Amino acid sequence: MSYRVGKITNIRSPTNSIKEYEIILEDPIEPEPGQFAMLWIPRVGEIPLSFADAEGEYIKFIVARVGKVTSRMHDGLAIDDRVFIRGPLGRGFRQVSGGRVLLVAGGYGLAPLYFLAKRLKADGCGVKALLGFKSDEDIFHQEEFGRFGEVEVSVEHGLSGYRGTVLDLFRGMVRSGSFDKVYVCGKEELNLAVSRECLRVGVPVEASFERIIKCGAGICGSCSIEPLGLRVCKDGPILGGEAIAPILEADES
Ligand SMILES: Cc1cc2nc3c(=O)[nH]c(=O)nc-3n(C[C@H](O)[C@H](O)[C@H](O)COP(=O)(O)OP(=O)(O)OC[C@H]3O[C@@H](n4cnc5c(N)ncnc54)[C@H](O)[C@@H]3O)c2cc1C
């Protein structure tokens, strides 16, 4: 797959460790929420990023500072710089129309869920988002999610919203039985715990998984979820509760 060229039109820094990049591509694309792109910085590297929004030529990425490529993005990219992307790649969320949905995000895991919330609202769903952060200074995108439905924030250390983990917040809520579908994106432990709880109470669930993705084409095997043999870049990154049920059961025993 060849690279698409885009130009950065806006950069925001909602927190010390997060930057949002708005990009205009040369040609329009039609990613589904949950799909990702491989973003290449020449002479630095290439990384997978979820589409946090997309419409025609416009796309948005939300990027946490982690290591080599993401730090280079944070420190080096400026408005009008060019970026190169491969994508859309992978399988997105299976969307429902109508009904009540619950979104559970851990930190920058809110990126694909923001794009999803926008689509779900447009499709007539009632959306509730739970956004989990470590501390008050890490909170971002609360108002943006508010455009599409209800939002609750949790912090592990701080004064805002619910005090505790987003998993605890979620557990208290899903048992009310008033949601038709749950979508989660965060660290693996959060994805697995939320999926397990949903299977237990009989609510359909999908989670967005992370692995080190290299080829992005389902060939190299670097992103396989073992022992299931599911490739995050091709079979995922979005996987339903049934697909990962064997590892959920194994974790419990
Ligand atoms: C499908 C998918 C979608 C993603 N979407 C987003 C997004 O929207 N926003 C965002 O900020 N990040 C996203 N990520 C994560 C992002 O790709 C990584 O943070 C990035 O590749 C790190 O690159 P780096 O060069 O900055 O860090 P590196 O220098 O490569 O690594 C720093 C450290 O982080 C570890 N690490 C790096 N990548 C991963 C990973 N994927 N899983 C586990 N450990 C890792 C490395 O092993 C190393 O210890 C996504 C990942 C996947 C697989």
C-alpha cells in the first residue's frame, strides 16, 4: 500500500503528555471508527494511530508521548509540516443503530471512542462515556464527548469526578442493565476486565487492542494475540467479547 500525504493544519496540547493533530490529506478517505493508520516520520519510524476523527480529507490523531516516534512528533512537528500515512487499516467497531451504548476509555484510549461517539450519536444511539485518567492534570476531551451524550470522568489521584479507576466506575454502571452495547479502549487489563464483566452480564462488548505493529498487513505476525493467533493489525484492532472469550476464561482460572 502506498503512502498518502497530509498537511498538518492544527496542533493542540490539551495536557503535558497529549497532542492532537488535525491533518488535511491530498485525497479523501473513509475510515470506520476503530480503524487505524500507520504514520511514518522519515528517518525516525512508523507507528499505528487510531483515527480520532475523519471526514473527507480531514483526519485527526490524538497522540500520547511514549517513546521515539511519539516524542519526535510532540517536539518536532509543526503546522504546515507534511506527514505520510498508510491506511485505513484493520477492522473497525461494529456499530449499532439506536439503543443505549456505554463507552469506556482509559487515557488516550479515548481517541477511537471519540470518533465512534460521533457516529453513534448520528445513528440515533444514546451515548454515555466513561473517561478514566490518572490525575486531574491528565483530563482532556471531556467537553468534546459532551457533544454526543453523557460523560463521567474518573481520576485515581485527584479531586475531579469519580475517585478511583474507570473499571470501578464501569462495574457500578454495567450491572444496572441499561446498556445494549459496551465499547472499551485502554490498557489490556482494562479491555479484558470490561469484556469479562460484559460477557458475565450478557451485554455485547468490543475492545480495541494494542500490540507492536510492524507490517500492518497481517504478514509479519508481530502483533498476534497468543494463543488465539489473532493479528491485531488485520483481525483487529477491534475484537468482540466472543473472539477473546478463551483468554478471558483462562485468566479467571
Ligand atoms: C491499533 C493501534 C492504535 C493505536 N492508536 C493510538 C492512538 O490513537 N494514540 C496514541 O497515542 N497511541 C496509539 N497507539 C499506540 C502507539 O502506536 C504507540 O504508543 C507508539 O507506537 C509508540 O511508539 P514510540 O516510537 O513513541 O515508542 P517506542 O520508542 O517504540 O516504545 C517505547 C516503549 O513503549 C512500548 N510500546 C510501544 N508501542 C507499544 C504498543 N503498541 N503496545 C505496547 N507497548 C508498546 C515499547 O515496547 C517501549 O517499551 C496505538 C497502537 C495500536 C496498536
